[in-house]
Amino acid sequence: MICHPVFLPGDELEHACDQLHDAERRKAECAARESSPTDSTDGVAAIGGIGIEPQEKMGRFETQTETAEPLFALTYSDKYKYGKKVWPKGKVIKVYFIDSHPHQNAVLDFAAEWSRHCSIGFAEVNDRRESEVRISFDRTLPSYSMVGTDALRVSKGERTMNLAVMDKGTILHEFGHVLGLLHEHQSPIKGIIQWNVRKVLETFQGPPNYWKPAQIKNQILDRHERESVMGSTYDMRSIMHYSFAKELILTIDGRPPLTSDIPFIEQLSPTDKLVVEKLYGPSGTKPPPSREDIGGEQHYDITAGEEMKFTFKSDPRHRRQYTIQTVGKEADLSLSLYGPYSEDQFIAAATDGGENGNPRIMQDLLPGRTYHILIRAFAKGGAFSLRISTVIRRFATAMPV
């Protein structure tokens, strides 16, 4: 399934992935003629990075040759569709290790493979308060991660990722979530999997997972909301795909049953690399320059995939409630607010949800401080205005009777 980020012109990404799909299919056909169909590959009997020790060799899948990019996540709330879960281009994500592990240096070494294909970097920090991603190594829990910038909504005292095991596939999978990618096998678009539900429940309720039915439903059986993803073809080789025994799957998109298991993936697929480059720009892409001291209402033009950064200073006299919003119907925009102690200190985010609304943030801001606004265009660019307005906040003091 190629589920592509909504900030990209759909035709452009679909064409690029179709070309990649054709090239991969030709390559697979040539390899099939040169090798035995019974070739096997060493695999870890793990479920999408949920830590399980190696138990058996997994068969190579011979008939499934399509490639795709992983799902791209959106978030929702009751009132607004929050910002897509992506980081600013050129961002270096600060990582803090809550506890120690003898091989913890391998975590960022493996995560750097994502950085070779996009502008996002990762750096360890020693102060939890500076961190954006916090990692524990608790073997009593499954491996998991918050998706994208959801990590910024987690208290600094809590983990945003757990690594139950330290294999390359698990680490790449969880850092895929950090970059905003969802599970490939839960696509609502293409690669629709019809499960043998009874066998799935039997398998994952038993050792070594011991999952409850609700966990199995959430991690495997449920499909993502159709409104929250875009895409086309399906990638069984994505790092974001779990491994499954062939008996658990009845059919994929109505095709004949699989002839071999879906193995544990330990490397990025060609379209894993393609999607993060399209999403964040190639490695070396710099953050956008900041427009200083904006105020009132300013007018701009933005192209699809572009980011614009703004800096403004709050009123030095009063604590005020600020309304920061875009005005216009042409562009599909997200709006994020950072500050006041650093450009990376996340405060809030909002989007128009791809509709004819406008993203809006209402926030109390401290007086006389510098704040930073990041605007990003997704599927469409165009003209827009950035409007900042304020209301003085007056706080009553309760007097004892």
C-alpha cells in the first residue's frame, strides 16, 4: 500500500512510487528466475518489532512483489484536527535514555539509517528536560513508540518509546513511528487483509505475546480510519509491516492465499526511503529561515511541501491570550507554536484538516517573550494570511470571607 502524506501532490508521489514498483517487480522477476523458490532467509519470529527471540527461519515471499510507502498519520480531537504528526524539516530530535542498556549506542546508530534518507536527525541528550523522545528498555513491556509529534504531548517524566529487545528491525520500526508512520498491515485502502481471526487470536493470546483481544484488535485486526490516510499500492516489505505466518491471512486484496510467511523485516524498503524523503526532504535539507518580528496580519504565498517559519514577541506589558491563525481557502496548512525558552519547545498545533477552514491556536502567552510559528503546506499550496490577535487576560483573586 502506498499511503502517502497528504501534503504531497498525489499524482507526483503516486507516479514516483509506480515507477519504483515497476522497477522492483522487474528485479524480483529476474531474481526468481535465478534462484530456487525454496530459498529462505534468517528471520526473527517477531511481530513488527515486538521483541521475541529468534525461533525459526521464515520463508521468503515469492509472489508478493509490490512496493509501497508506509501509512502517514493524522491526529484528531473533538474540535480540531490537530497537526499531522510530522516534525519540522531539518529537525534534530533530542533523545534521552531513561535507563541504561549495554548496547544502547546501537539505538541511534540504527536510527541514523532513516536520517540517510531524509532531513531528520537524532541526538542523545543527558538532560531529560531537553528531550523530545525518551526511551526505556523494559523487557516486561512490548516495544512501542508514540507516533510523530505526539511525543511532545507526553510528560517529560514519562517514556515515549520502549525497546524490549535490541535488534535492528525493532529499532527501525519504532523510529518509523517517531517519524509519523503507522502500521502497513492495517491499511484501509490497498493491501486489504482478510484475517483468519480465530487463528490470529489463538496465536497472539498465546506465548510469547500473551496479548489481550483488545490489544490484538488495536495492533493487527483494526484498519486505520480511511479519512486519516491517503495511499495506493501495498508494501509487504515495509519496515512498518509486522511479520505473520501465512496461516493467519486468508487473502490480501482478494488474491490467492500466500504461499509463504511474511518475514520479520530488518531493513528499510525502497519506498520506506522514498516516503521519508518526500515527507521531510532529502538528507541535508535545512530548516526554513525565520521571518522576524511579525505582527498584525501579513500575506504570503506557499507551495505544497514548503515550510515557513515566523518569530514574534509577545506584549511586554500584560499576559494575554493570543489567537494565531491563517486566513484563506487556497492552501492546505498546518500551524505549530513553539517557545518561549527555545525554538524546539512545543506548545500547540492545529490544521485545517484539508477542508476550507483555517488552522487556529488560542493560547495564553507570557509577556515579553519570543515565540516561534511554523506553517507547513501539505497537499496544496497557495496564498494565505497569518493573523495574530490578542485579548488581555485579567485574573480575579478570591478573597477570604
